[in-house]
Amino acid sequence: MTRRWKPPRGRLEQGQRGQYRDDGMPAQLPHLVTVSGQDGPGIAERLFAALGELGIDVRDVGQVRVHGRLLLCVEIAGLATSGRATLQEAIATRLGGDVVTVSVVPLLEVEDASERDQFLVTVLAPEIGAATLEGVSGRIARCDGNIERIVRLSAYPVHCYEFAVAGGDLDLLRRALADEAVRREVDIAVQVDGLHRRAKHLIVLDADSTLLQGEVIDLLAEECGCGAQVTAVTQAAMAGEIDFEEALRHRVRLLAGLDQPALDRVRASLLLAPGARTLVRTLRRLGYETAIVSGGFTQVIGPLAAELEIEHLAANELEMIDGVLTGEVVGPIVDRVGKAEALVRFAAAAGVPQSRTIAVGDGANDLDMLAAAGLGIAFNAKPLVRQAADTALSVPYLDAILFLLGISRDEVETADQLEQAGRR
């Protein structure tokens, strides 16, 4: 909330040469010192030296540098009107050799961030132009949100901007920005900001068509020569004619007789989604834990999870006798409900509260898992799943999830370079 100081009588007027004269205002007010212009070494040092010499009390500092241009703002404690000119002259003298502009103005608004909700709005698309930024900014403003910071997180392979927003209502922002996302054909996520964002998370990934390109059971069916029959059952399940468990058991029976070498060939043919290795590698560096929760099969997905150093895995197990599939599944089926239960179980094992879990999936059997997570992400998903999830990604790069955690492309690449240098 912003509290505006209002004098009972009088006004603050700007006179010649930018000087202010007071009428009915307190003897002292907090002021904002602003230094802007071409950046150079030692500007902040000399500014604070000038403030220190005059015994000025610094309350807050903010600095931004964009393409060599500097904006440095310092909030200082109460300053008498008569002291403004002296302060500005002292700073200008200290910065005399720099191509910058200095201003000292009274603050008539006192911000109290503790009384405002803080949100993060992430906008992601192959290209983000001025019209999109206008639309997003306008929606935020009409929801009574105030944009406090905009940061570019990535310029390739997709563009991504993060808006820090103070004020507004979470549900209202999400609805308004969801409409804008459809209008602009971009992805927009709205999250609550706070310390929890920097804490340890658990990231739970579906396998088929999320972590992996394609469906494992289709690859197995091709090896077995029953691709058409498996596809027919899959389509019946998608049409709601049979439920997931019945469809899975039916398809697995068609795989009876498939041997271990065939499973090995399928495992070797798996293709990860673009950015999958980058995502998992970066999450591991951050100390996050990862999990695969899949309706697929441990014999195929297990070795991949081990290769990627993914800590948790829940998937169905195919029964094998003498190195040959029997056409049956061992143990409980990992279905829609089972996926959500696995997320809860893995979060407890990782010591992570459910509110700090992120689930990523594309199909209807992921809906319960997406709902159970602190943040449910629909990844190139069907319309029903996109509507139900907290946010949706329509780009093909799985590592775009990192941007929703506030991690920039530059940070990822710098970490990769440092790791490679350490291996030399």
C-alpha cells in the first residue's frame, strides 16, 4: 500500500531552475536522489561519499544498468528544504567528471511493501513485440497492479520477460492475463512472489510427450508389430470409451512375447524433449530434486532416469519371465490418481512442502498431479489440460520451465561454462 502525505494547507510548487518552495509542509521530508546517464567506474562510490560527508541517512537504494546507461536511486531520510541545493551541489561536484544528471526531489509518497501482495508475471513466446508488452502492462494496470520491475530472462531460443508486480488480486490478474495470452498468442504465468521461490523445490515430470518426444508404448508396439491395434485402443481411451487402466492392460497384453533385446532397442531410440537435459542439469545445480511420474514402464524409463540423475521414479512395471514379456503389469497401476499420490509421496521423501512442488504434464491422466502441485504446468498439452493447469507452455523447449523459476538464459549458460572450465 502507498501512503500519500497530504499537507492540511498549502502546496509544493516548482519555481525557477527546478527549485521547490514549500507552503504548509513539514520542515523535513524524505528525498529521492537520482543519478542517471552514462555509466562509469566509481559513480556509486562518489555518490555515497558525498552523502556520508553531509551525514545523510540512507534508507533505500536501487540501481539499474541497461546497455551502458545507469539509473541509480537513493532514498534519504528527512531533509530540510534549505538543504536540497547544498546536497545537489555536493553530489554534482563529486560526479563532475561523469556524464550524468543529478536530481534531488522530495518524496510525497511513502511505500510500505509489507502491506501489498507481490506477484511475478512471466511472458514467454518465440517473439515478444511492443504490442504484447503494451497489452500485458495494460492488463496489469487495470487490475490495480503496479509494475515495479521488468527483466528480460531470455532472447533465444524464445523470448521471455518477467514483470514484478505489486498490488492487485491474484485471481483477477490470472483471468485477465489468460485472456491477453490468447489474444497475443503467448504464454503468461502469474505466481505469488516471496522467499519460497528461492527455497528447494521438487519438479515432477510426466514422461511421454513431456520429458520424452512421443509415447513409449507406441515404440514397443512397433517392435512387437501390433502398432495398429495399440493405436486403436489408445484412441478408444482418449474418446472415453474405456478407462486408463483397462486401456493400459489391454495394450500391454498385445506386447506379450516381446524380449529384452527389443526393450533395449526401444530404450536406445528414446528422444528427449529439447531442453530436457539443460532443465535437469540446472535444477540439480540449484539443489532441487526431480522426479518422473509416468504411466509408462520402468524397464524403459528407469535407465534414463538413472542417466539423468533423477532422484525419484514412479512408473508401471511390465512382468517378464525368462527375459520375455508376459503381457501383464506387476503391482498397482500408475494412473491419474496414482500420479498425484506419487507427487505427494516424493515431496515428503524430499522434505519439500507440497506448495513448493511443480508438476509438468500434457494429458488428462496428469490432471490430478497438476492440481496437487504448488504450480501445475501444462506442456504442449491438450486444451482440457491447458484450461485446468495453473499455467501452460506452448513452446517445444522443456527448459523454458526455468524461466518460471526466475532463472535467466545467461545464468544457465554461465553455469555451463564454469562447469566445463572446471573439468579442464
